[in-house]
Amino acid sequence: MEYAFVKGHVEKLIKQQVDQCQLSPIWNAILSNLALNAPIADSRIELSQILSIQGIFEGSPRSSRMEKTNSKMIIQLHGCNHQSLREILINAILTRSNLQKEFHVMLDFKVIGNVGLVVGSLNRWIKSFSKKKKDVQDGFTNNRFKDLATDMKSVILSSSPNVTFGVPNLLQQLSEMETNATYVFEFSDHTRNKSKSISGSTISNDQQVKPHGPASKDIVLDDAIAERLPSDTTKRSSMISILESVRSDSSISTESEVGLSGIHITTHTIQSFFWHQALTFTYGYTWDNASAHSCVPWSIQKIVYYNKEGQNQDESLEWFIRRKCTQSKSLCASNDCGRLMKDHFYHYIHNNTCITMKMNDCRVENSGDILMWVGCIVCNATTPKTIMSPLSGTYSFGKYLELLLYSNQFYPKSLCQHINRYSATRHFQYKDQTITFTNTLIQLYELNASHIRLFSNTGSASEVLDRLCVTSQHQFRKEIYDFYYAMRDYVDTMHQSLTSMMPETDQNWIQNMLNDISKSLSEEVSILVEQVYKGPVTNKSRIIFCQHIALISNHITTWQREYLPYFLLKPKCVFPVYYGRNDCHLIGTSGIIIWENDPSSIIAFCLSFPLFIDFVKDGSGTKSVSGKFGEYHCKVTRLSTDVNNPNYPHVEMKIRKGKVFLSCITYFAKQFLELQEICGIRDLFVHSLQKSSRWDVSGGKSKAKFFKTHDDAFVLKGLSTKWTQSELESLQSFSPKYFKYIFSGDKKPSIFAKMFGFYRITINTPIHRTEVVDFMAMEHLFKGLQITRKFDLKGLVHRHMNPNASGSVLWDGDWLEGRYPSLFKLYPHSKLILKQSIRNDCEFLASANIMDYSLLVGIDDLQNKLFIGIVDYLSPYNFAKRIEHSGKLLLSKDVTVVPPEEYAARFCQAINDYFVVVPDKWTDLSAIQ
């Protein structure tokens, strides 16, 4: 049949019926867009199929005429050769009156079918599809995600009435970040001359925009724009980094790319429309609605609308009700339950909504028809019961769930003032059973891994020292003011006490002397404070200040004894914490104070000391350098634990002063220095390590000492014993592989809790006896977070800790028995990132002969997030482990120590099972399953 014939036939039918009835908007769209418009040349549409579609007309005052003219209309659908389309049209035609009468709703659309809306918008889709697809594939543009989110909100993917689909959580985050950055970063050439420079810093946001290639040190902002930045330092730094990324036309982070790969973004093709004609959900049933434990494992199920064959079958609403009521008195399939199926709560969880179905016994048994009514859970008001008609009974159960989930009009507004999507209850009675559907809003959780990302932000040793010292200027100024103000208050007190201690004739010359002392103090404090702002605060500055303190204190005390011997009050001096201490050391031009009881301060001193940094970066092969800094002698030497390795990758710094001996061995010094610089944390790392404190951690089997830096950014794990030769050899073998893997982290997702250094600290002083401790420095995954529960997961379901122990880190058995997999359901993109990251990390660790690692999980209920990271990945499968594995096999004990490949497989499977995912309308199941 020719296109012109079809067009002419349709025009004739419309002309005949235009005076008799009002065409529904959907069918108007079908006719106008497909029949009356010329074919689109670039859409590759072919005349291929003729379908008979029954015209649905209503709204006519002359129903008899409408009935007579309710003839079949032949419409040529271009470019659609899907056999399922015919099934959709035949099974999905419902009129407004049926739905209004039986479901007690007012519908804006006249027809429910799966073709009307898509073909009505086909022209717009085809025209814009090529451009949208190119935008998504090309990478970052200023409004890429915002435009995509807007398009997803407006695109028509369902013909169900009043159904709108939200934007995926990940895309919403990216869109909001894009919008905020665009708002703040109104950069233009004509404002550059009036700009100010603001230093950038690392981005703490998990879904950050990450620059590729060298990142600029500073970003130039207009004065007005700079004023819009948040006052909070952390938020301000994050926003500046985002703006820097936007300015460099960068792409999104690896994790975001992975998350987006699990979203069916394409919406502008007919194939995409048919892909969306399905509903996926997480399904399970529990014997108690308050319980999160399903009698069967939570599973992802899919219903393809009107599909009657093969997988993902749909069924009519009537058949579903009859089947469930008939099976209500069967026993639960779970051996641990033993209850009847009608005693369970059935959960269909999709996006942020849980549809719960419950069966109850009915006192009055009906004949065989299905009764329907709607109620309000707040006031218990109900609509009259009506009998389900055959037409409504054939409605798709999958489409019915879609209406419950997404329609904002699928409830009788006239029932009561409380009625809405979540207060409405829907009831069906068949024989002696009643089925009730309720909607509940649930909270999904998002996974966040390392907050430290890889990007280039290198700086010279002098720059690191400058940044460190500048941060201490305020503290040093406060120390100066505190001391001098205390001494001036003491002088003022003596001045006020003169009248009671000596005759008036002797007071004048004493007052003059006290006035001179006060004036001298004021002048000296002004000079010292002025010097603070002329350069970085160093230990040399502190030494000079300590000398001033001693001179001034002795001078005023001596003067008071000589001229006011009867003045018995002692000065309330406020000394800095390092003054007069024998357990701290002020060395050279470094800004770091070494404290004997704080091993991290020794590490920070070495990493900030120019002698050490220059030596590490020196490629000349010099074996050692040394220098004298006041009373201290410092020597830096290259070391190697492998006689066959001529590169000497380790560096030791020794510090001597009389009987004081301090030493710090930095393993793989140059590589870790590069890692810190690539991650942009070089200055932050040193600044954090200058002060730490003991951190009590319970839940582990080892007796390791833990220290946490003063700013909560890093953790030092001290081994219970120093490195053995075999462990050093394992470290020597593992570390090069670790650096190679971490440096490639911008290409594939990883959830390693990054290590930033291995150190051996030796302290031998008159105050502290000889102590040798090995430390591993790593990022603190829970920095600045309100973590309520922590878990250490290895994939061993029988591991338990005492849940009543304060601050305990719980284990796998506690995670499972506490029903946490059901409580903390994940967004689809979070599960996809977790899945791919775990696979990448475990493959690497298995190849490196590493096992016995674990996944550390922290729960932040305030943010509804789970913070995770793989930790303790330094245990090689060595000879001792092999012996333990063989022994347990012979004794038939639980084998927890297994070869790396087997450990990785067990770990991946367990972690995948531990975290339940909830899909949304855009989830690509092939990516997350």
C-alpha cells in the first residue's frame, strides 16, 4: 500500500468524524504525526507494516453516532517492525470511563496503550537524537548533564496516565554540580584585569570533576564571583577545584563514568522506547513488615509489559490476584520459616519506593468475582467496592505497578484530605482473601570510596615548606601575644601595688622604670609580630622567641627582687608548649617540631626538611649527605633491602644531639613522594603528620598501634613488631606493583584505601629508651564523618564480634545477622562502581600474591552514605600461610587461609552478595548483574 493512499484514507476518516466526536489527544498525535506529516528523510523510515488499530473516541454528546462510527482505521507506522507493537495495541486499549469507574481515578489521557505517546513524539526524537548522542559521547560540555537531565524529565517513555520518571541519582548529582559551577564561574575576558587569585586544593566530593593533565596552581576569579564562594574553607576549596575543572574543559571522574555506563541514557530512538517498556525491581518477602530479612534472597526481577512468552513474562492484573489468593495457604519455600504464604509481606522495591503487598483472611467470602476499592491509611476512609470488569482484569500487572510507582494522579482525590500516593491503599478481594497494596518511601544509600584522587599538583620542596609554615603564622603570633601580654599584665599589677608598698616620695622613680619596661615590651612584641608576616614560621624563629622569653623573664624577675622585694606575686607567664621542654626538638629552618612521644612528627620533619627532599629527588646517585643545624647533626643515606637492586629505593635520615638519637627510614621514598604529589596532598600530608595521637581501635586480631593525625586526615598503623626480613622482601616485591596499579587509577575504578608511606622510626633519648616501630601511613576513610557503625568484611560469614563492645569494628557474621544488607540498599550506580572496583582490586592483589585483605565499611546515617575502602592488603601468601592452609585441610577445620586466587573469588562473591541494589527506570541490568 502506498503512503499517499494511507494518508488520504486517514484524512477522509478524520473529516467524517470531526463533527461527531472529539478525538483523544493521543490519537490526534498518532494521526497528525504519522499519517498527515510527510516521512522524515534522515530517519531511515521504511513503509513496512500495516496495523489495524481500533479508534477510541469519547467526549461526544452523541454517543450513538460515536458508536456507529467507531470503525477500524488503517494507519501506516513507519520504521516500526516490532511484532510486540501489535500485542501492545491489542491488549492495552482501555477507556477513561473504565479506569475512572474501577480504579477511582481521574485520568488526563483517554487511552492507555504503549504506542500513542512514543509515536506522537517520534518526529522530535528522530531530529534531536543524533545531536544528543554525539553530546553524550564527546565528553564534558558546560551543560551536558543538565541538558541530559532535563531531557530525561521531559521525554515520553510511558503511555500510562500522568506518569513521569525522575532523573537517576548520579545524573542528578552531576547536573547539580554543573549548575553550581556555572553559577559561580561567570568568567569572562573583560573581567580578568580586575581579578583576584585564589589557591586551589583537592576535591573531597566523591563525584568530582577531575582534570586531566597538569592542573593549574591558581584559578583567577572575578571579585564579584569570588564573593559568591562559600565562607567555609572546605566547601570553598571544593568549589574552587570544581571551577578549575570546568575552566579546563575536563571530563568526569572514572567512578562517574562507570556509574553512567549502567544508565540507559539514550531516549531518542524507537528501540530505546521499547527497551523502556518494562519494569525492574528488587523482590523479596518477609514474615514481618518491620524485618529486613527476606525468606528468599533479595533478587532483581523484570517484567516486560504484555510479554507472554520466554523470560520476564507479564500477567494480567486479574490473573495475578487469583493466583496469589489461590496460593495463599501454601507453605513458605524457606526451611527456616514454616509460615503460610498469606502471612508474609511481599516487597516490590523500585527507585525510592517500596510497594508492599499483604494478604489477609476475609470474613465474608464473595462468589468468584474480584472486588476493588481504595482506602486511606490515615483516616481509614474507603471508596465503594466495585467488581473488576473483564477489561480491567486484562490490564498488565507490570503497568499497574508502574502507575503505583510513578503516577501522581492514581488515587481518588475526593476521598479525603490526606490521600496521596503514599497514604492510598489499594484492596482486592477474591473469595476469602484480601490483597492490599501500600506504597512506602524508602532511603537508598550511596557508596563513597577514597576522598583522595589522582591528579597533577606538584610543587618544589621550598613551596611545600612555605605552605606549611604559612599555616602556622597565626599560631605563632598568638604565642607571642600570650607571653608578652601576660608579662605586661604582671608589670601593670606591680605598678598598681606601689601605693601600698612604699612611701609616695619613692614611687615616682619606680613608676618611671615600670613605664619604661611596659613601653619596651610593647615595642618588642610589635617587632616580633611584624617579623612573623615577613616569612614562614620556622624552628629558627621559635628558637629566637624562646631566647627572648628567657631574657625578658629573667630581667623582670631580677628587677622585681631588687626594687620591689616585698611584692610577693609571681608572674603568670604563658609559655609556648615547646619552651623549656627536653622531649621536643627545634631543628633548622623546618617548620616542624619533633616530639619524642609522637613518631609522626619525626616523619613530618623528614618529609619537610630540604636536605631530605633534595636528596630524594637527586638523580646523581649520591649515597649520603649531611649537615649541621645548630646543635643537631643530620645525615641522609640511601638504603636497599635487596642487594640486587642498585637503585637503593629507601632513604634513612639520622638526627643526633649529644645522647639524643632519632632515625626515620622511608621505604620507597621517591615513589611515595611522587604519589603524594600526584594526589595533590604533598603539603597536606606533611602538615597532618606534624601532630598525631594514639587511636584506640578494637575489632582486629593484631596488636597494632594506631595513631591518627590531628586533622583526622591520615592514620598511622604501627606493627606489633618491626618488619622481619621476609616481610621486607615481600614489601620489596609488592610495592613496585602497587605503584604501577595506583598510578593507573585514573583509568579504572578502585576502592583501595591508599597508602602514602612505610616508615621505621627509631627513638633513643635520655627520656625515652630505645624504641623501634614500623608504621604504614594511609588515608583515613572516615575523615570528618559521623560514623555510627564500622564493619571489617572478609567474606567469611562465621566471623563475629561482640556487638555490645564499645567502638568495636564488627565482622561479616554481624553484618549478615544484623540484616544490614537489607537495611542499606544501594543506588544502581553505587553497586556498579563497587562491583567493578572490587573486581579490579582483587585481580591485582591476586596477581601480587596478596590475600587476607578486607573491606572496611563505615555507616554515616546523617548523609545516608556508606564509606568503604579495601584495607590490610599487605599479607603475602608465603610459606607460613601455605603451611597453615595445608594443616587446616588435614584437620578438616574451617579453612580461612586460602591461595590468593581463591581468596579473591570468595571475597568478590561475598561482597557482591552483601550489598543489595535497587534499580530505577534507567538501570541497565546487564551492567549490574
